[in-house]
Amino acid sequence: MLGAWLTRGLVMAVVHAAAMTLLAKWSVFHPTGQTLLTSLTIAVLVGVAALWSAVDGWRGVPDRGRAWFIAALVAGVVSGILYVIGRAIFVDQTGTAELRAALTGGAAFSALLILLPAGLGLFVGSRIRRPSASAEDDTDEPADTDDSSDDEGSHSGELELPPSPVPRPSPKPSPVSRPAPARARRRPTVAGRSPAPRNR
């Protein structure tokens, strides 16, 4: 916030002071031909404020309205001081007597030349749609179609692989299915008698 209004206020103050000093210098050599140059100078000052504020509105600078309001007040006062200094150096060596008029009527006129076109520029700039937002919207649309195509089926050019078979656990061998040598061979017994020992 501090950098926003300070930068805009100082830049606009320098621009206004330079323009008024140029008009004062022109009036010395051409006292009767000031109408065209005055109109062009005012148009340039209005255009600078309107264009800069429109860019701020288009970019969505936070708290831009307050920044331009404070910048207009600061620029009015600072431009009056710079105008007196510039006129004293480059035009007719004006003294501090002109400072009072520059800080009252001159400062108010400069503030209005900044505040009114800045308000118009902020209004117009905020209504202009940024191209980045439209580009993001365009990129979102094909993404939705890809998702719908994934639900319906696979994309063209992709290889469909069958699902891998699930490995089945091998069955445990039962005691009955054991091989014959592994089983103990028993001789039939007679009731009341123990089996005879096997000849080895």
C-alpha cells in the first residue's frame, strides 16, 4: 500500500511539474499561441493517469482506489513545489511568493487532473477480462472431456493388457496321497497275539 501510492504520487508530481514548467517557458516566447500547447499538455496528463490506473484495474492491484486517491493529493502538493522550483531555475527566477498560489489553486487543479481520469481508468480497467483467465478456462474444457472418455473406455492408441492371473496356493498333500515307500508297512495282527518280528 505504501509503495503503491508513493510511487504513483511522485511520478505524477514530476510529470505535472515538468508540464507546467514547459507551459510557462512556452508562454515567455509565444504569449499568444498557448491554446494548442495547453490542450495537448492537459490531454497528455489526463492520458497518463487514465492509462496507468486502467492497467492497475486490469491487473487487479489490491486497494488501488485508495492508492490513487492518496497519490492524487500527494502529487498535487509536490507538483506545486516542483513547479515553483523549476520555474525559478528555467523560466524567470520566480521567488517564494508563487509558492502559496502553487500549493492552493495549482495543487487542487493537479489533484483533479489525476483523480478524475484515475477513477475512470480504474472503472474501465477492472471491466476488461484478463487473457490468462480465459486461457485457463480453455485448458479446463479438454481436461473434462478426457475424464469422460476415461470413464467410457480407453484412449485410442493405448494397449489394453489382460489382467494378470491371481496365483493360487498349491494344495497340501494329504497323508493318504503320500508315496508308498514313505508309509510304514504293518502286518495284520491276530487278536490276542503280538505281531512276529520281521526278518531283516
